[in-house]
Amino acid sequence: MVRTGIAAVLAVVLLLGAACSGDDATPDGLVEGERGLTWVPAEQRHPAPVAVGDDLDGNPLSTEDFPGKIIVLNVWGSWCNPCRKEAPDLVEAQDRTAEVAQFIGINTRDLDPAPAKAFARAFQLNYPSIFDPSGAELLKYADLPPGAIPSTLVIDAEGRVAARIIGNVTTSTLVGLIEDVAAGK
């Protein structure tokens, strides 16, 4: 049973590692064919798993800490160039949607929180991140997995996965998705 769990975590780490590098990677580090937006109509949404762990400072953090808010989960790593590219867009989108949405990062594959903290300071991230070096929290999202780094999930205020973006996001894309989800679309 333990071997199965270790194998599953290893598979996620390998998949995520391949997503940000590899022979078929684009110049920005993402695997071709993996990019895109998946939208789930409101009547077809399923409950999202609860993401939980310690933040970059070792304090407990959970998606359940923000009831009634749209949750935007962004999977990132301090070592990931596409994550650096999208960080300012995430910060701006959080600022523009703070009344209805809460952004939460899931930092993965950083084995030590120090580089993740440096990334958060450098890009002035205005939202907390769960420190998930093994990728275990990502395994919970089996219905619509964040299959690359960076990936972003939008969870509606009822706790259901509404959208997934694989690859870089922009402020306008995120703000538009959040507005649509807030409008009940």
C-alpha cells in the first residue's frame, strides 16, 4: 500500500518535471499540446478536493479557509521560467478580483521553502502558497488534474472545479473567468 502511494507521488513528480522541460518543450519550457483552457459548465461541475498543507512560513493553509469565495489555485515552482512570466499577471488578477476570489499557490518540487519564499518576495505575491514539494496535493485533482507547471484551477464559490488552464495565464483571462464564474456561468 505504501509502495503504491510512493509510486503515485513519483509519477506526478515525473509528469510535472516533464511538463516544464523535455525534448518536445516549447521555448518557454512547456510541453507542446498540453496548453489550453478547459471550461466546465455549472451543471457538470464536481466538488473539488480540499487543498491543505503548510504555507511557505509553516502555517496551516487550506482552500476551506475562504468560504464563499472563488478559489484560484496556481501550481508553480521557483525554478519554472513560465511561472516567472505569469507571476505579475496573477498578482494583478488577485488585486482586481479580491472581493470575490482568493488566489492560493501550490508550490511544488521545491525541496526547501527558501527558493519559494525568494520567488514570492521577488514577484510580490499577494496571496499565500501551500508548500507541496512532493506534489501530493496535486494527486487529489483526478477529475481535472493540473498536469503541467504552471497550471491554474478555478474553483467556484460552491467548491466545484469550474476551469483549468495549462500553461501561462494572463490577467485578462483570469479576470474574465472569475467574472463568468461569479455570474453563475
